[in-house]
Amino acid sequence: MTGALDGIRVFDLTLAVVGPWATKLLAQMGADVVKVGAPDGELLDFVPPYMGGAQSSAFLDTNLNKRLVALDLKVEADREAAWALLERADVFVENMRPGAADRLGFSYEAASARNPRLVYASACAYGRVGPMATQAGVDPLVQAFSGYASLNGPEGGPGEMNRFLANIDITTASMLVEAVLQALIARERTGRGQKIELTMLGASLAVQATRLADYLATGETTPPRGSASATTAPHEAFRCADEVWLAVGVEREAQWDGLCRALGPVGARLAADDRYATNASRLAHRQPLAEAVAAEVRREPAAAWEVLLGREGVPCGRIRRFDELRHHAQATANGWFCELDTPWGHLCAEGPPWRFSGTPTRPVRLAGANGAHNAEVLAELALHDHPAAAFAPRAGRPRRWARTSERPAAGQPPEEP
């Protein structure tokens, strides 16, 4: 059986995380994604850690299941090769600063004139108009500007940003995929492609819908509360006797009753306290309630609480590290991790997040280094003699050139430093 997007060709002119992650998802659904990168590498080539001291694991992961081509789009011959690819594509994806694709000659107007069925998807940080239109955006800074980071950190503590998960990047990428799929469906009705515009700022605001609703309803902004929920209580992480943090989530009155039973005599006193009779009153007195629950949870190890709370139907789960989750029976049973051997060492990558009964996702496949598929793709475009067909992927990390005169000739690999 073929994937849902089998036969769909994607011209991937992306960098960093938003664009590459979106096109990786399209590739997992079966699309033929050709990633076009500069011969001297792009941002993720320089992001550690480096496998075998040579290849960025982030670059490998975000480009799984793609074909990688290195072209210098400032060189006429390489630009013509890119046009040959674009004319055969169903989808074009770019996430450079506004105007960058236009300056390279690949504006929506130019692309749609040569390929009217093309779905042209463009993502940026803050939008294409306004005083910040030309600014580049990275996940933590968009978190800060959009208000997302205002919810992070301990109550009354310093402001924090989430620097360990690219939440805004991947949220934007996922919304970009949703938009591309909608545009492909619309093309079936109209016969024409269209332009899609998406911003990291807009995506960040969309996923903050519940907190924005709170503000619009009350005029009050939600302050940081550490791990605690803003809508139910008790609903946060507590430290157990074995120093493991256990997340406990009480969202219904039956679960509150179950928690009180699991807490024994302390729980009986909490159940009889009028301050905690309803969720609204528990939220109003969240701090003393959390302190009472925390003191009792601290008496037993996490495994004991998982049994006690599970027996009472109270949602809970220990906060696990990746090294624990990677080999957990639940993760392995569902195929959420894939083990890949690469020329630079062993890579553990995430598996597809969905399961299709009729159009299965592709097995996770390593793409390799930038330019690994130059000869193959150019041959398909009948450009066998194009200089870039001889491009050899660099053995080590790519190097950025400070001056244009230092760049290699079109189709030639960079010199070793």
C-alpha cells in the first residue's frame, strides 16, 4: 500500500526547524520531498550535538525520508535546475525571512506563473507587514513576544522560557502541514494551487486560546504557577520520598474524592474542609491545599503512589527522562522511537505520530548529508551534465564563508578548513 501523499512532489527550500519539520511530516505521509540546501550548509548543519564529531543530529532528524540536493541559487545554472524541479512540484515550502525567496527569483507570482497548480507555502516569524516584518524569529524569542513565556516559571519567581522543546517551531510546522493538506484538497476542486502564509506568532497565539479566553473574559492575565494548572486543583507535580516528581491531575469531583481516600487520614481532613468543597474553592485556596498534599506525597516513593492513586482512578504519572521513556514498554509497543545506523553513529529518531489503516506512513529512512541526492535528482530532471551532479557531500561539518569570493564554484564541494 502507498502513503496518503504518494505521487505528491515537494520542493523544500527550508531552514532551521519550522520548514524542515513540516516537510518531514509530508515525507512521512509518502510525499517525495526534495530538500534544496546551499552547498556550504544551512543553520541546522551547525547545531550540536555532532554525531561522530562531524554531522549534526538535528539536521539528520529534521530531514528524515527526504532527498537532499545542494544548489547555489545565486548561480544561474543552479537556479535553472531549481526551476526545473519547481515546475514538476505540487508543493513549494519556504520559511526564510519575508522577501528572501522573492530576491532569489522564487516569488509566488513567478512560481505560479510557471506552475499554476503549485501550492506555495510560506512561513515566517512575525508576518509580512508591520514594523517587525523583516525580523528573523527563533522559538524562545517568539515565546517571549507572544506572551507564551509569561506562563512559564515558578509562582513569584523569575521569568523563564522553554528552551528544551521547540514548542512554537513544531506547532507552526504542524499548522503549516494542515494548511498544505487543505490546499491540496482545494486544488482537486479548482484545478489551481494557491499561496499559504503562516507565522510563528500567529501559531503561538492560536495554541494559547484558553489563556487568551481567560484574559478576554476577565481582563486579568494568567500569572506563572510552576507546574500547577490554572483551571483545576490540585493539579501539579509533587516530589515523592525517592526524589521522583509525580504529576497528579484532579479534573473531576470523583477524582478529588479518590485522591482524598488515597491520602488516608490527611485526605479525610481535606475532604471535610469547606475550603476544598468544590474546584472553584480549591483554586481559591490552591496554595495551602498543595502544601498539604505535597507533605503527604513526600512520605512515600513514586511507585507506591502510582499504585494507590491508580486504584482510586486519579490520573498520575512520574516525570520521566528520555532515557527512561526510550525503552519503556509503552513506547516500544507503539513504535514511537526508531533506531537508525548512520555513517556517523547510531541515531534514535521519533517515529510517525499517526497510524493510517489504508495509507501507511513510510518507514523512517535516513536522508544523509546535504547534497546526498544531487546526481539522482538532477538525472530525473534530464540534467545529467549539470555541474552540481558532481557535488560530493562534505565528510565533516560544513563551514560558513565570510566572503562570496571564498565560496566554492557551483557544484563543487567546500574545501576542508
